[in-house]
Amino acid sequence: MPHKFDPDHAHHLDSTARRQMLPPEATLRRLGAQAGMRVVDLGAGTGFFTLPLAGLVGPEGRVWAVDISLAMLERVRERVHDGGLVNVETVHGGEAEVPLPAGVADLVLLSSVLHEAEGPVSLLREAGRLLRPGGRVALIEWKAEPTGHGPPLAERLSPAQVAGYLQGAGLAVLGPAMDLGPGHYGLLAERT
């Protein structure tokens, strides 16, 4: 059974080191986030990507921060309130059951989430359900190599493993994995 991130370690999610390793705005732009989009941040954690997404999609866009942890969602709510953001909504949901309508999103982001999933294909199938026609799933995962931090090496997923899960969920991988800097890679996919 894969380990789940411990909310008691949430301070690591917003650390300066993480921002240097995985700059949120630049990473989101590389994954296709842009003004006016409707984005689901699936496994939002403390909002590391949620808040920058709110800025990138702008007032015409919308961001749903979804997490299984109520403690994490409370942190996101506080940060959204403190930032005066009006285009972000927090949603409590399970891995394969997100209480949002089908076809709501232009982009579904899963950052460092898939390696924790009990059922990766079910999770990705749910991500696909949330996409409008032509929408995309963007995944960020840890490279399957030693990095000195992050999840255990044995739980990390290679791009080929992730591509297999995506295909099993009815999603087509769009191009090779993107190198997102030390420790991470990204993959884009769309519903077939």
C-alpha cells in the first residue's frame, strides 16, 4: 500500500527549496495553464499550485482545489482568503470520487499524487471524467531516481509506468515526459 503524505509535514510543501526546485508559475505555464481556463488541482495539498493557478487563469478562469485531507483544504481556504482570491473553490473528495460535474475542466493537474494512489487508473479515470472535450490532464511526478528527499524510491513511478496508467484510464499521452528540473518530470494527456 503506497504511503500518503503526512499533513503534519505540510510546511515542506511550501518551502523555499521546493519553490526553487519546482517554480510553480513557470511549471504551470509549461503544462499549458493560461488565462480563462477552468482547472481542477486534484490533490491540491496546501495550495502550492492552486494559488499560482488562480493568478494565471485570472478573473475569467476558475480553480477547484480538491483534496482528501480536510486539514490541507483548511490551509488552502486560509491562503485563498488572505490573498483575496475569488476564483478558487475548495472541494473535499476521494481519490476516485470528486464531487464536481463531468466536463467541468480545461485542465486537471495532479502533482506528486499518482504515486500515492491506491488505484492509479481509477484516479486517472476520474480526472478524465472532469475534462471537457479537448481538455488535458497534466501530471507532475518524482523522477524514479535518488534525490535525497521526496517519497521512497520504491514508490516512485517512471514515465512509462505513468503512461501505462494513463492509457488504462482511456487517456492518450501527448509527447514524451518533460524534464521539470531536479527531481520531477511532467506528462500531458487527453481523453481519447
